[in-house]
Amino acid sequence: MAGAEHANWAEQLRSERALLVKAEVDIEEGWKRLRSQQDLVLWLRRAGHDTNEAERLASLLKQTLIEWERHRTLIAQRVAYLEGQVTSS
């Protein structure tokens, strides 16, 4: 039974590590999108256009990224926990 338990922990660890990598890639791409949106806001403002919706989108992107970073932290904590389980089993 201990072997099966170890395999289960190890599989969960592999899965969580993959999720962590994906979260990090998604967050990096999200920050790039946010910077692009912020650049667009500046361009619109300089050109004399209404920037309300563009600013609202930038704000929503930033809020989403903050939540993604919190989620990444939870995944990293889960990875650390699973590493301990795999090591100790």
C-alpha cells in the first residue's frame, strides 16, 4: 500500500508542477498584455480619444493578474507540501 500511496503523491506532484509552469507562463503573458493595454491608453490619450473603456480594461487585467499570482502562490504551496509527502513516503 505504501508504494501505491507514494505513486499517488508523486503523480499529484507532477500534475501540480505542470500547473505551476502553466500559471507562470500565463502570468508573464498577462503582464505583457497589460503593458500593451497601458501603452494603448497612453496613445489614445495623446491622440485626444476617450480612454475610459481602455483604462477600465487595463484595470481589470491588473486585478486578474493579481488573482492569478495569488493562485500561483497556492499552487507553489501545494507543490512544497507534495514534495514533503513524496520525500517522506
